[in-house]
Amino acid sequence: MSAREVDVVVFDILGTMVDEPDGIRRAVEALPAGLDDARTDELVAVWQAHVDDQQRQMLTGHRPYAATTAVDLEAAAHVAAAAGVTDGEAVRALAAAAQRPEPWSDTVAALDRISARFPVVGLSNADRSSLVRLNAHAGLRWHLVLSAEDVRSYKPRPEVYELAVAATGTSPDRLLMVAAHAWDLRGAQAIGMRTAYVERPVGDPPGPTDVFDVTATNLEELATILGCP
């Protein structure tokens, strides 16, 4: 794929630009419960399983839409209870801390490179209030940030990707969706967007039948492929 075929670069945020599982881990480690590494791993898995399950319930119509802030608070309550922590303030602090994941080491510099050549858009399942804190903490500078909350749904529903089409006034085939999650890129492909898979330790790798326009080992390599100085 040539950079001349792209007008706007759209990025997934959670997992692609920031290390979301590590943010949850650090929040769990801060609980006043004296957890060892193995138990911390178990509780991080509890958190992620709750979020994944509830989003599936919403996507299949078995639960009304709830924003990620609400779902994170539920997950925090489950984790805190499993750790023997019952204080409501501690639960709220746990949920808030998990919304401040660190960027990957290449994220900020590569985003600066790409944004110097292309309009860059963040497109996330995270709700608007979470994105304010997350982007500020990670130092992510976007030309535009879009939340799935605006259509009261979650990726990979097509209406989430269509937010980027409508907001930029750009044909889907001139938008490049960047993600570390193959399922996310499949959703973008379904509405005609171009796709770039970026490897991350916590991502969802491509399957044997996946074909994306670009595959990069990190965001710096993607910036180079796109011809960004």
C-alpha cells in the first residue's frame, strides 16, 4: 500500500497506543491487600473477563448500552471483593487508576511523526470521560478523538467505524485503521477501510485468513512505511 492512498490515519487506543492490561495490573497492585504476583494475575484476568463479557452482552442485545466508566467500576468492584477489599472509596480509586495506562515506548514519538504528515484520529471503545483522562496521562495528541459512546455501541459494530468516516468527510477507502487487534481491523474492513496491523504483546494477532494492507512490528515502523520523516 502506498501512502498516497491514505488521507487520514485512524488509531485504536486501548492496547494499541497504551498498555491497558498493565494499567489494570498496577491499579490492582495498589490495593491494600498484600497480593502476590500470581493472585494479581488472577484478578487482572477477572477484570478483563468481566469487561469482555459485558461488552458481548451489549453487542448481542442482552444488556442495554453502558459506558466503559460504568463497566470498569463494576469490574473494580468484583476485583476488590475477590481481594477482600470492601471500602467504596478504594473501589472507585481502583477503577480510576486503571483508566491511566502508560503509552507503549514508541507511541508518542511515532504519533508525532505520523501526525506531521496526516490528520490523526483516535477511535476508541472507551467513553468520552475516560478518554480525557487517558489521553492526558499518556500524552497522546490527536487532531480528533472519537468514542464509541457517541453511537452507544462498541467496536466491531460498523456504526463505530462510520463515526470516523462521517467526522472526517473521507471515503472509507482513504482511511487507514491502525490496531493491534485483528478483530478490530476486520470490523474496519467490513465498511471498506484500509487496515494496518501493529504488533503488541497484548494484542489479538491475525489469523491464517486475515489479509491487512500493512503489517508492522511497531508504530515507528508504520510511520516509516507511511513515509513520515
